Amino acid sequence: MDAKVTGIIAYFFGIIGLIIAYFGGDKEGAKFHINQALVIFLFSLLSAVPLIGWIWGIFMIVCWVMGLIAACKQEETRVPLIGNIQILK
């Protein structure tokens, strides 16, 4: 898989999509989007908190859509608020 497809797959299917993108695709070319998708996935787990979590969940959906659009355009645009977090080096 090329970097564009790998970046798109990283945003789909949750943790399974991340694993497929990390091991099955162009990891170096799509490392930015794999990292962004992982950060969005981990922070979306906070949406389970009552009341505030609902607002946070909506924000995570917006971040997910922004990241997916950036992956489709092959741009390295960081998502707001949590985009500067680096998990993968």
C-alpha cells in the first residue's frame, strides 16, 4: 500500500486499522497520519465520561473527519488541541 492508502486506513476501523496501517503499509510515508489517528483514538476514550464526555466525543469526531480529509489530500495538517502529541517516533 502507498502512503495515501495507509494514512486513510489508519483512521478507519479503530485499533485494527492502526495495526494494519502500521504493519501492512508504507509506515514511513504515513507515519504522521498513523500517529494522528492513534492520538485521536486514545483521546476519544475520554468520551465515556458523563456530560463533558459527550462534548468531547463530538470534538473527537470533528478531529477524526479533519484528519481523514488531510490524509485523503496527502497533507500533514495537525488536528486542533491534541495534534502536537507525538506517540510514534
